[in-house]
Amino acid sequence: MVSAKRVDANQPEIVAALRQCGATVQHLHELGQGCPDIVVGYRGLNYLLEIKSSEKATMTRVEEWWHEEWKGQVARVDTVDEALEAVGAI
């Protein structure tokens, strides 16, 4: 399953906030195939985050498949606060 990913409008703001709190961020959205948008390193742990522009935004079918099949941590976030909470920064 191949699916090109676009960047949600709030992704730059979320990435900037994560970096400001001391996290490292690697963009993954170009991998497609349902892979989450970013991987975040914070306090010795890694976090996969799927960024959506609002609570009403839905994941694509391939994103849903990826999230269902993944055996590790992955979180969907819509806001800066949700992203910071997902990595334990707040």
C-alpha cells in the first residue's frame, strides 16, 4: 500500500513546540504507506505521532491500517498541547 503524505497545517507549529521543549524530531510523512508523520525523541524515549489538523480530521484507510497493525507506541495528536502530553513534556 503506497500513499503519499501531505503535511497538515499545524505540523510546523507542533514540531517547533516539541523542539523548544528539548525534543528531537524526525519527519516521516514522506515515507507514506500509513507511517505516522513524525518520530520524537524525548528523555531517552521515542514517540511516533500522527498529526491531524483538527479533531474532525480523519485518518486515511492506509493510516488506519498502519495504526491497527503497529505493535508499538503510536499516538494521534491534533494540537501542540496533545503532542507535548503524548511525549510527557506536560
